[in-house]
Amino acid sequence: MHSRFFNEAVFELLLYPDTPLLVKAGGEGVEALDPTLPDMSFVRLRQVGGEEVPFIPGSSFRGVLRSHAERLVRSVKKEEACDPLNHKERESWNLKTACLVKDKDKGPEAYRKVCYICRLFGTTGLASRVRVGDFYPEKEPVCSTRYGVAIDRVTGAVAKGPFEMEVVTDGSFRGTITLRNFTLGQFGLLSAALLDIGEGLVPIGFGKSRGLGRVRLEVKRLAIYTLRSPEGALWGVGALCEEEVRKEFRLPPAERERLDLGAKDAAKKGIYHVLSAAGEEAVRWMEKAVPRWLEEIA
């Protein structure tokens, strides 16, 4: 199915730290070489001109997004969310082993045999429908230093420290998430996970148990693209593909793959698109689609 285009949703997001935020740099030992750096530094990217700025890698945000989506699905139907880190031939506690796709499995067969989460986020041998880009600073981040210590569990004294953590306390980061060839349930599940992160229910980065990492998400724009006129509605892939494709991939029937949005659509270069007028309208569309993932896995 990845070789064809049926529909696509593009979320343009702004991320604001509500509490201090730290996404640690992966270079172990750099702080020891440069004593001026904090013990835990925020990950940085070098821009044109040589300046390094904090940013949030797409892989870091994607990990939190998938993990929370797994948690939501397991709460309803645990066999539809595997443990992607457990590749053993036995099931871990209360979790299904990771979905594995063999080389001989063709597209429809590979799609049918994996769990609901892997159909959306992908697994080894099956590409993801979700693409998460890096979040780059739009408003210059304000960085500060936070201190911590390790306590000896026997004496109650300081065992190690103090150590320094570089955190972002203010600013904004802009990023884009793309969802392609999706069912309405998959769109609803991704929307539910994003809304929960945006409400501060799911922290990101380092130090979650210390109160770090709670963020606020603002949906600046939501754009939906199709090859046929959506008539002001959101169409799932089951309503846009042929009957043969729908049966091979076991997609929802066409009559269940339509969600009225009451929006205007337009065409450009042969592709129809529906654009949210403002962030509030995009959130309403997402909230309207959230119940569809519950219906789809049931």
C-alpha cells in the first residue's frame, strides 16, 4: 500500500515547555572533556553560521508518541499492542511478543499479521505510516541550570553530586507530523496521543519523575490531502481504495470510513486538500475522530 497514494494528513505543531524540559545529548564523555558544559546537556544542532541551538529530535518525540498509543490500545485490547523490545519466543508479562515480518510475507499478508500499533507505527519488515520530523526552535529557547544529587540509601547523605542539568524553561519548537494512507481509526489514535501530550498528561525527555518534561502542544494547522474530492469530509483509506485492496488488507468498509468535518475543500495540481482555518478547528477535527480507533479495534 505504501507504493500508492490514497490520503495524507499533515500536522503542523508548536511545542511549549510547561515545566523545565531536558532532552539529553547522546555524546557520553563530552562534559568530562569540557568542564564548562553541564553534566547533562540539552541536545543541540549546528545551524548555518556555526551557532548551535537546542532542538527536539523527531525520534525522541516519536518514541513518546508510540509508547502512549500502545498504552491506550492495551487498555482496551492488549493483544493489539505488542512489546516491540521483546523478540524472544515467549511472552513477557502480560504483553505480546514483538511482531515479526518474514521476508517472504507480501504487503497485505505482512499488514494482516501484525498488531494494530505496528500497522500504524511500523515494525521490522513493515514501514510506518507516521513520519515525525525534528522540532526546531521558533522562539529562542531560554536555558537554565538545574542541580541534583544522589542520596545514599543507607546513610541518607549525598552519595554523588551535585550534578548539573541544562533545561529549557521557555521558548517554542516547531515540527511536522505526517500520516499517510490511514484509516479513520489510525487518524483517531494518533490524534488521541497528541491531545494527551498537549494537555501535559504525557511528559517527554529526561527527569519525568522529577517534574520535568510536561509540554503544551498547539496545532497551528491540519491539512488533509486526497486524490478525489473529499466533499468537506475526512475519508479513511477504506473509502478511497478499490474493493480488492480493501479485502486484501482487511480495511474497514467504505461506509464507515467517512467523517463529516463541515469544511471547504479545494484542488491544486490534481490533489484535493482540506485545511483547518485555525488551531481550534484542527483540535475539533481531531477530537471528533478520536472515538473511531475504539470502534476499529473492537
